[in-house]
Amino acid sequence: MLDDWLATYDLAERHELVVAAPMADVRSAIDEIDLLRVPVVAALFAARALPSMLTAQGRRSLPRHLTMGDLVQRGFRVLAETDDTLVLGLAGRFWTPRGAIAELGAGDFERFDRPDHVRCAWSFELADRDGATLLATETRVAATNDAARRKMLRYWRVIGPFSGLVRLEMLRAIARRAERATTGLR
């Protein structure tokens, strides 16, 4: 389903793991997981927010939790959602100190072409594996012009390894939550 939203892109990253839980429990865990309870995510989020933390207003705006619903409130748009897929979209200038997130209305993602920006599509896909679930996440980024592409690729050289670590840790946290739900140990 990600191809429906961002078939042509400048960079991509994909990670997957098998979760010992049915798809419904994994899908619920995606929606319920608090990303700020994943230590590496919390640390990197705090590092990214450091410039704004230097102001009183910035400190007041730091979130106490970060679920998929919170991400939508912070600028991500749900592009597609089914029982086995969630696709989120975001546009901005991620290489800037605050990311310069562009406001996207319903239907704006596909036609967003503001110069010196990128579009990012992020998916979670689930597939049944004999009672277990293959959980995959993929992120794709497409620049709106050559200048944005160069800036994003330079930025990615620095943050790419951390981005991969965040996604792996997030998948592991989703797996733990889903597996606890399956065994009744919320």
C-alpha cells in the first residue's frame, strides 16, 4: 500500500520481525504503544527537541506521551488504514532544527510540491504467519527538488543509523505489548 502514496523516492528504510501474537493484537499494540516509553526513542526525541527546550514555551510543549494518535496531532496524516496496514504521511524540512513540518490537509500529501521540502511516508504492515504476525515498517522520503534532496541526504548520513535503531526498538516494543496482550499480561 505504500506504493500508492510514495512509489518514487530518494531514500527508504525497512525493518521487520515476527511477533508471537495474532494480527489483531499487533494492530492494537501499534495504536497503543507510547513511543516515549521506548528509551532510545525518548532519548532521540529529547535530543531533537533540545533547541526548543531552551525556551519556557518549548519546555511546556514537550509531550508526556507519544502514541500514533499523538503523532497525527503533531502533523502526521493518516493516508491509509486497514486491519493489516497503517500508512502515515508527513512533509517538512527535517534537516532544520525544528523540522519545519508543513501543514497538510486531507488529500494534500500526494500533490505537495513546495520547493526545498520532502515528503515522508511511513507504513506498518502486518501479515499472518501461522498464528504469529510478520510486522514490518518502512519509511520512504521523496524530495520536491534537487536542493531539498541534497540537504536531506546530508542529514540522513547523520541520522540514518539512529533512525534505524528507533524503528527496530519501536518494533520490539510493539511486539512485547502484543505478546503480553496475547497472554493476558497487559
